[in-house]
Amino acid sequence: MSARLTTLMLAIGGVALLAGSVAAAQAQMEMDMSAMQGGPPPTDARDPNAYSEGVNFTRGNARPKLADQKRFRSILIDNLEASRVGGKTIVPYDLEAWYGQTYDRAVLKAEGDVESGDLAEARTELLWGHAIAPYWDTQVGMRYDNGQGPNRAWLAAGIEGLAPYRFDLEVTGYVGDASRTALRVDASYDMLITQRLVLEPRFEANFYGKDDFERGLGSGLSDISLALRLRYEIRRELAPYFGVEWINEYGGTEDLTRAAGGDPSDSRITIGIRFWF
């Protein structure tokens, strides 16, 4: 029994000695790591600013910025065209400009028609866009209508982005004075026939919550516009185009146009240019 007891005590002592050795090694390693994390760097350490062209990124005023922290800007003249309708020259325009970062930006939208040198109608929006998902922005701000008839001001809120199957989609609601409301839906799609030749179908619809006789607008669905434009991109930033557009009015707007002696249906052939920078 004493031999077995002696063997057991020797085994326990060996385990205790091994555990002590491991603990000492771990403590030494921790001391080495702490020395590496603090204190002066070793003499052969690589200079972190050696390839920064003289910029010292360890200073608080020289931190690099990521792409989504920088501010960018863009101006797109989507449509600038001319057409001849009923002996009058009509020059429609449609542009969008923005300035800001990836997630937040200021957006300006302007669309309208100039007939024989006079502004027939115009819609101008100043919005604040905020990204909520890949390819999708919410937009809030103001809209201002001018041209023929009294001017109107609206509060605006909507969403804009790239829908499945690569449809560009805008849906915006508006609230104006005297309990006026409106809704605009705009969708387009770029069909690449070649790398430079692009066919773009476009759809736009406008709805109003109540009659506005002074501007010739009825409640409900007011008008639908369908357009088909074929453009040739000399460069991505510059593309002349040829197109055709159909515009039809409905409901109360159609009745008001007929009562004023106008035609609620219109079709036009257009030539124009699209460019951005």
C-alpha cells in the first residue's frame, strides 16, 4: 500500500509541476503581448506613413474618407426636345440634379412644356433624398406648379428607385392648400438594342383628389402619357434621340379640356437630346 501511495503522490506532484510551468509560460506570453501593444515600436518596424505621399494619417486632421462619406453631384437632362403640334412649336424638358452623399442628398426635379416661347406648364420639386435600401431612396420636400393658371404649392413625399427587372420607378404623393391632394407615377425602362442604341419606353400618370377648375384639372385620374424614345449614345453622357409620345386626359380633366375647346388626346413626334454631367 505504501508503494502505491508513494506512486500516487509522485504523479500528483508531477501534474502540479506541469500546471505551474504552463501558468508561468502563459504569464510570460501575456507580458510579451503587453509589451508589443504598448511602448515604443521596435527599430525595424515599417513606417505606416511611408507610402502616403507625405500625409501623416496618425494625425487627427488627416483621416481618410470612405466613398460613402464624400459628396458628389450630378445633373441629368433626361429630355430636351422639340415637336410641332397644331401649328405650334412645343419644347418639353425634364431634368434632375442632386448633390450629397450616398445616403443623404438634395434633389431638384423640373419638368414642363414651353409653347411658342411661353411657359405652358411647369412642375419644380426640391426634395431631400435618403437611402433606405439598395437602389431605393425616400424623398420628401416641396413641389411648385406654375405656368397657365394660378400657381400651386405642395408638400411632397415619395419613393424612387430601381424596381425588379430594372424598371426605374417614381411614386410621389402631394398635399396642397385647400385640402388638395395629388399622386404621380412615373416608370421607364432602358432596352439595350446594342451597346449604344437604346430604346426607352416610359409611362406617366397623374391623379388629383379634387377638382381644380382654375388649372383645368378634374378629380381622379387626370392624364396618362406613354412615350417611346430611341436614342444613340455617342458617349454615355451624350445621346440624341427620336421618339413618339401619346397623351390622353380622362374624367373631369377631359371634360374641362373639351369645354375650353381643346383636344384631350394628343400624339406627337419628337426629336431631342439627353445628356448628363
